[in-house]
Amino acid sequence: MSGATIADRLSEVLRGEPDRLRLAPAFRQRLEDGLATSLAGTGIRAADLPGGILALNRPDAILLDRAVLDGATADSLALVLAHEAVHAAQRVAPGPGRLDPERDAAEGAVAVLAGRRHRVRARLAPDAAAAWGEDGHYYTCYVVGLMAGVDPEAARLRALFCQMPDEVHEFDATSAFWDMRRVSPPDEDDMRYDRASVSTRLYPGPHGNTAFVQVENPTYTRRRKSHDLAIQAGLHCLTGEKAMLERARRTATFQSIGQADHLTYGLALHAYGDSFAHMRVSDLGPGTAGMYRPGVGHGHDLHEPDLLGGRVNLYGHYVAGLYDRFRAGATSAAPFRRDEVVRGLMGCAAKAGRPEWWDKVRDGPRTDKGCVILRDYAAALPQRFALHPYRPENVAATEWQHWWPTHAASLRRVRPNRTMRQVYDEIAQTALRWAPPALRVYDPKKVDMDLW
């Protein structure tokens, strides 16, 4: 962002300095009138957001990507801010709402900018978080494993393969969604993407307002779509099933996995974690909660970056379940009791939810503060657990053919006589086996999907 203050071309909608921005008075009044909601407590800050995300709506502030502020016009920025203002109104909206929060925000933004009133028809939970990141998958599994008495090398391998589905495009739920939509996200190599044209290409995508153009893929077949569907349902629990049933099914998966099969065990840990994290945030309680459907999945709600701090109590149940999984079949005593582990990691999650931590953590280009908190917590325990130096939060997702050589030593430990293609096929078949039968073959007439 050039200059110490916001660019003059944007002053109609935004004023102030990058770390302390505010809505221009007339623009703010326009939003408040259209939404019948006060935006007095809504802070705005510039941030370096990954993956083409233009804005993130946190309970304490709206974060705007710095590159957006560099290249946006006043009109395009007004649309982004109006979209996020609707989300702010959703946080105080009464009742469960009747519409997906993201769709409501897209419609509301257009309405208020046109001078019309918008009645909020969705509710965004004040503490909403729709997924675990590296802190919830890799670091939580790693630390809980060590505290439960798992061998350090086994704990590392399980954590590595637990994180892997989010690090490899072919096994990632978001990549599968883009495949299903037959589009490419911003910044892909084959993508004609220009931030300067964001105002004409703005689309209410799964990460807020994401700008992209459609890219036809003639090689995209029904078989590929079936693979994507199985990946979303089998590895990431995007099944639309009742959460309690999904969690019970994922718990039962561990009974057929050998303690020494760290690859499959790690994949099962990822799916088990997602049976908590991919529970719809708009649902009222445990008895009625459901999993997100295949397709866009949790994209409608993915606005809260503090993944540990978003739903602390849910995270505590997840940690307790992990501890039980690790202790099943154990013959030696654990260095920590179950209640000690749950209490300690819930404390980490609560710390991760404090707004003041956001600006203090500068531990790499993409580090989430929850990762830093968990690493420090493990090192401060009496056993002074030293985690492996690998930091997945600082590594961008990549293709399997690139992930394989980077982690060749670990892969040789778990699959010493398998080729890259054989292990890939094994993981794909595991996802297919874990997916409900109705979600193993892509059939838009039979599968209840949310493709936006």
C-alpha cells in the first residue's frame, strides 16, 4: 500500500492508516441505514491474506488484503465492505436465520449499495469457525499424541499424514470444489487474473468476495468428479450427515487400522477432526447439528481465521476424543491425564482467540498464531517436547508429485516398497472406502450438493 494513509481514490469509502482504518462517515451511514445496524464497533485493518482471499470477517475486526487496497477502485472496495458489513449484522441477528450467511451477504451488499433496505436473513455465530487449520490438525494431533504417551516418531508421522490432505491439491476439499465448479481460483498459473479488474469480476465465492473467471476443462470427466466427491466425503466429512452419526462412524474407523500403519492412521485422524470442524456453524445444538454438504462445504462460513479460538468448547471435545484414540490399546501409562490434556489445550485455544495476539505473531509468511501457541506450550511442559522443525503453516499447498519428494524419508518409513503412484492410488481408494456409498459416484440428480 503506497503512502502512510489510505489512497485518495478510496477515500469515499475508507479513511485512516492501514492498521487502523475506518469507514468514511457518509458511506458508513449508508450501510447502517440499509442494514438498520450500528457499525460503530466494527474495526478494519489491512493484512496479508493468503490464497486470493480479499477479506476476512473476524468478531473484532474486518481484515482487508493489502493487495486489494493497492489495486481496488472505490466501487469494488465498497462492494467488499458492504458484503462484510452484512456479516457484521449477521453476528447480532436474532434466531437461526433462513439463508446461508454468504449468500445473504452477497444479496445484502447489492441492496444497500443500491440504496435499498436489507433485512438480514442469516445468522453468523459470534464465535463462528468452520474448519481446523494446521493448528487444529497437525499441531493438535502432534501435541496430544505426545501427551498421551505415543512414541515421538509415531506422533510425528501421524501428525504429518493427518495434515497431508490439506497440503496436497489432489486430496484437498477446496481444490475438489473448484474442480466441481470447473473453474480455477485466483492466482493459478493458467488463470487470466488481474486484480485491477476486480470490480468487474467480483463474485461471492467460498472465501468471501473472490474474483475469478471461468475456465473450461475439456478433460474433466465424470470419473474425476467422482474422485473429488469421494475426497470431500471420505477425507473431509462433507457428507451432509448428522454430526453425531458422522463422528461415531469416524471413531469406528480406527478399529480396523493397525497401530503401526501411521499413514492410514493419520488420514483417519484428519477425518475424525473434520467430523468436529465441518459441523455447520449455523445449527442450534449437538442434537440437531449436521455436517456440511459436498461442494462448497464450509465455504459459506469460512470467515474466521482464529480456527482454534472460534469454538473452544467444541475443540475441547475434539481433544478429548483424540486422547481416547491415542490411548486405545496402550500398554504403558500416559505422562498426562485426559483432563490435564483437555484443560491445557483449551487454554491454548482460548489464548488463540484473543484479538491482541493477531498483530504479535510474525513467525513466517503464513503462520497462524495457534501454531505458535501450541509449539510454545509443548516446549514449556515439564517433558519439554521438542516438535519436529517442519512447519506446514509456512508451506503452500502443492501437487502430490511435489509433496512426495519433499517428504520421501517419512513416506519410505510407512510404505517402503511403494511407488509414488501406488501410494496415491491407496489414499484415493481409502477416501472412496470411507465415503458413504451414496457419495462414491458423481450423479447430480441423486447427490445433494452445494455448488453455489
